[in-house]
Amino acid sequence: MWDYTDKVKDHFLNPRNVGEIEDADGVAEVGSIACGDALKFTFKLDEKGKIREAKFKTFGCASAIASASAMTEMIKGMTVEEAAKVTNQDIANYLGGLPEEKMHCSVLGREALEKAISFYKGAPIRAEEDKIVCECFGVTEKEIERAVRENRLTSVEEVTNYTKAGGGCGNCHPLIQEIIDRVLAQPGSSPAARPKLSNVKKIKLIEETLEREIRPALKHDGGDIELVDVVGNRVMVATRGACSSCQASNQTLKNFVEVKLRELVWPELVVEEVSA
Amino acid sequence: MKPVYMDNNATTRVAPEVLEAMLPYFHEFYGNPSSMHSFGGQVMKQVRKAREQVAALLGASPEEIIFTSCGTESDNTAIHSALSRHPDKKHIVTSRVEHPAIRAVCAHLATQGYRVTELPVDAEGRLDLEQYKRALTPDTAIISLMWANNETGVIFPIEKAAEMARERNILFHTDAVQAVGKIPIDLAKTPIDMLSLSGHKLHAPKGIGVLYLRKGTKFSPFMLGGHQERGRRGGTEATPSIIALGVAAELAQKNMEIENTFVKGLRDRLENTILSTIPNTKVNGERVNRLPNTTNISFEFVEGEGILLMMDEYAICASSGSACTSGSLQPSHVLRAMGIPFTMAHGSIRFSLSVYNNEEEIDFVTERLPPIIETLRGMSPYWKTSARLCGEA
């Protein structure tokens, strides 16, 4: 069962603003029944140009209903310019968070909002050069780029959680990976923006981290670890003492040593045990 | 709130008499059946009895029963054993609607040089025996077809399929996890070579399964280890669970008629009331050759997770073939194989009953459900326009 917050449950069981505004200023339909969720969204402005009324209808799961309900609540009283700044993360935050696999519901809400604003402004809805990447769910390159950038996504799985792209046949996974690599390589996108680490510095940092963070914890349980070599991102270690005969030492290496080294030295390090 | 439990194809309640029978084997008679002392030996006698009880339910002999940890292990064992005993054969025949315990194994083997034929089903979930016959080749190492489908309850013509396999000397395995205990099975009269069952689907606990292996069938163990199960499955016997499964098997035999009269009656009442009180609903899968406890109903234009969570407010337990509940993004592979339209597949709900359900519960569900569907349809952008179209047709 999904771990939904009380706020998600509340917005699902008592959804706000269900319906359709007849003479709406902004109208949008996103998603499709084939994809498993669809959202129809309308809004109406007051004389001061603020959103007076926002309504939705949705075919979708609990989190899709809750996301649409939350989005309509959030934007009431906003100007169109203010509403345009609402991100999918804002919608998810308003609900106290959504399960990772359900983040695409918040993205659907943001898409509907954006499309309705474009409708209001009379702007074209989809740029012509935008191409479909995921055929199964009809997700475009721009949509994926944007989700990667705004939510700092680093894996295909995350992209699928946020946009559904890649959730069907899986043929587009290499394309999605290319988009991730491209977006993350752009200046200012945070995970890849680390300074380059020279090999000498890397080894030094690994040694320091082992000494300061890891060996004391292992010694506490009668074990120890020794750095044998570093080749690229492969950190070769040998276990000593209680660790060398321990059945769980492999897990310790992966779940503790590797995690620490990735966190404190370099995110791509892989720890391997060698007999030395 | 006491749950109104209608999700028995997912798992079942451990029967009170089953629980009572197994408990002493945790703390009182905890000996290892392989031990040389009589403290362990007395447990071995009970394991032997359980083996006989399970064999009796299947029309098998006790030495044909191998206890495993679950249905999935039994399925894995069957396929891998067949392939390793027939290294010259590289073809597997199965269906598109199998449980993941078979599908995932076959998908993996397809990457290891095996050719896998996944037989399609028709819109009612039925298998075409002519097509099946054409799929069998001299290169076929094993056929694996489920006896009854977990999602729709549709029963495959396993007896006929097994006979056709026997005529061609091809090993035949069936995943009977959903069928055992719900419909009569007599392996003495059906040329099935291997059969998987799972304890927790028939009121025994989770973590115990059986692989039936017909006497004389070439076998190679999956779990290597000690001499347990006559060297066919290593690992210390899960004695409390084995003893529980024995009692559950006996109970299932006793309840077989109730299952096919009383439980079937409840299911029909639930199904017919839903169909007659809620418009745009349809049963998925053929209604004749079907497990007596299962109904899979689509509520058009709404999404299954919403229905489940609204029913959850009343502690009604069921499941859905919708994408949102599966953790994947596509609706159930079974409904897709049947060609059920998306508008229907996303809104499918499976109710699966047991002897512990009663008429009051059926009425409770059929009273609560119409307003739930109405609420969700009121939110659905497809409901109004499509319903009008349907009304005209």
C-alpha cells in the first residue's frame, strides 16, 4: 500500500474545487485515459487579474486527485504570473510529499496549470521542435529535460517516477539517459557541478575518510579495513580482524564503507574487496 | 473496524484449527525431524502425516510431494529442473497471463538462449488449444500453464493440455496456486508431471509451498543442501508450517463442496448485484469456467486505486488491476493480454472470497460501492460525454 500523507488522503477523500467552469479564462486537458491519468483544468480571473476560481476533473489515482485538488487551492488568489511559477515540487510539498513513484501526478498538475495559462495568453501550447521520446506515454524531450532540471533527477528510474517516460516498453531508456547526461552537464545543474578531483587528491581523501570515519567504527566491533589500491573509481580494500571472517562483511562494505566514501569523497566510488 | 476481507487470492486467513495444530511445533516439539533422538523423530512422524494429507488433496502419493518455501520457489524449481534434465532442448511454452513467478523466470531464460512461446488468450481470458498444440515442438523442454488465473479466476483446460503434452512426451508443469483447494484436482487421472501450490492461499501460513513431482519424472534440485525431501530440496524442514499445510489441505478437502456452493453463491450475489446496480460495469474473463470465489469487475471511467482507497475507509479489502496499484505504470498484464480497453482495465477491481465471508458482508459491500463509484465518476472528465454515448447505443 502506498504511504500517503494525511494531507494527501484528505485531498483525495474531500477533494476541493471539483468541476468545470463554463466561461473559463484558462482551459487545459493533459494526460490521457490510455496513460492511466488525465486532468481537465479550468480557471477564471477576477477584475483585478487574480485567479478567482479554479476547478478540475480527473481520471486518476488518489495522488492524481489530491495533486489536482491541492494545485487549485494553491493558485486561488494568485495572478497568472504568480501561478506560472508554481512547480510540481510546490504541489508535492503542499501535500506534505508524495511517494517517489507518484511524483508524476504532481507533474501532471503543473502541466495542466501551465497549459491553461498558455491558453489564456493565446500562446502556442507545444513548441514545434519538441519531439516525443517515450512513445508509450507520449512524453516529450522538453518535458523530460524540465523534470530533470527542476527536480535534479539523476537516473532513468527517477525520470519514470516523475514523468512516466520509460515506464512502458523501456525502448527509450537510452534516450532518457542521454537527456539526463546532457542536462546535468549544463552549468548550474547541481549534482554534476562538483569540481574535478585529481587522482592523488582522491586517494588522499579516501585514506583520510577511512581513518577518521570508517576504521574507528569497524574497530569497535573487532574488525578493521586496509586500503590496497585505487583504480579510477574502484576502491580496493582488504578486511582484517573480525571483518575478514564475518558473513556480513560484504554488506558492511557496500552499505557502510561505500556509502560513506561516496558521501564524503566522490559519488561514483565503488568499493571492492580483494584478498591481500 | 473489523476488515471485510475479500482479497483471498492475495492471501488468506490462517484457519483457527490450522494455527492450533502448528503452534506446539514452535516451542514444545521443536526437534529437527532429521535428528536421531525420538524428540526429533516424533516431529518426523507429523511431517509424514502432513505429506499424506497434502497428497490426498491432490490425488497424489506422499513421495510425490516436495515441501518448498513458497509457490514461487516451486515454479522456479520446476522450470529449472526440466531445463537441466533436458539440456538439448531450448524451447519453453507458457502463456501471457502467468503469474510473475513464471513470467520473470521465462523472461530471464529468454536472455539465456532459450526460446519462449507465450500463448495468447482471447477476450474472455481463454486459451486456444489448437494454437497450443501448434506451439509444441520436439525442441520443447517444458510447458508451464497456470491452472486458474489469479486475477480473473478463469480456469484453463489443464487436463486436456497435459494429455496433449504427454502424447508428445513433453514435460508439463502447472502453477495451481489459485486452483488448489478451490476446485477438485485429481493427479492420479491427469498426466501432469509437476504442480506448484502455495500454503497461504488455502488458509495455511505464508512461507510454505509444495512442488508435486510425478513419480519417475527426471528431477534436478534447485535448492542444494542436505538430504531433506529425499535429496530433492535442501534445508531444514519448516516443521510448524508443514504441519499447518497438512491440516489446511485436509480442511480444504472438507470445504471443497462449501467452496463450490456457498462461496460461489456469495460471489454470484456480489457480482450480480454490482452489475445490476452500477451502470457501465463488466465482468472480466469468462464466467463459466471460473474459480467459484473470484470476480473481476471493471468500473468504466474510473481508476481502481481510488475505488480501493475509498473502500478502505470502510475496511473493505480487495485489489485492482489498475496501473496505479501495481507499482508499474501499465495496467495488469492479464487484462492487457485479454485486450480489455484502457477505460476498463484501469478501473478493474478483483473481489476474491473465502469460506469466512458471509451474506452480511456481501450486502455491506454492495451498499457502499455505488456511491463510491458515483463520487469518482463525478470527478472523471470522461464520464459525462461517454455515458451519453453509451445511452444512445
